[in-house]
Amino acid sequence: MTGIAAMEASLAAVADAGIDIRHALFDRFFAAYPDRRASFMVIDASSRRMTDETLQMMFGLAKGESWVWPLVTELVHTHRAYGPLPIAEYDAFIDMAVVELGAAAGAAWTAGCAASWQEQAEALKAMIRRARAEWQAALPDPVTAA
């Protein structure tokens, strides 16, 4: 099974099981970063969107989709409005998403599947760093520019 097929099988397994990983993902994220909870006006809506977008971007990267880069740059720019977000929080959220997906995927979560998701997680983290660097070079910091 190819990496993309294994990734897709894990998503299907989670859907078939009726598991919404966002609850465990956000519980884990807020346990690690309790002060970040105040940044979310409507956690229910934000958790749905952030979880879906994170998984979609990683899957899109695996498939070589051209829409991933514009979405990453848009999201990184949007997040600038929340002040300086440490890159460690981006990294942690992505890694936590992979962990929670794996926990929910059951038997579909093979070593190859885990490796494929982690490879795309690393690619997404690198893309976020690139987008941040480009925005920082192009625009003043919204916090210090005020």
C-alpha cells in the first residue's frame, strides 16, 4: 500500500469508527498550552476548522496538491492577528494531530501509515516556517507596529 493509500485508509477508518479526533486533540493541546485557550472565541468552531485543515493540508501535501501552499500562507498570515505564536505551538499541534489520528485509526494505523503522516507533518512544519519567514520579511509585526 502506498503512503497516500495508507493515509487515506486511516482517515476512512476514523470516519467509519465515528471518532471526532478534535476533542482529544484540543484537550491535549490545551493541557500543553493552557494559556492558549483564551485565544479561541468559539472553541467548537475553531477546533473543527483547525483539525480539518491540518489533516487536509498534510494529505494534500502527500498528493502534491498545489492548493496547500496558498492555504498555509493565508493561515499563517491570519494567525499573525493573534500576536506572536511560537513555532513550537504550530509544531506541537501538528504532531498532536498525527498522534490523535493514529489513536483513532485502530488497525489501519500501520508503521507505514504512521511514517507517511509524520513525513507530511514535517513537510507542513517546514512550509509554515517558510510562510512565516516570507510574511515577516514582507510585513511589519502587527503587535510592534501598532
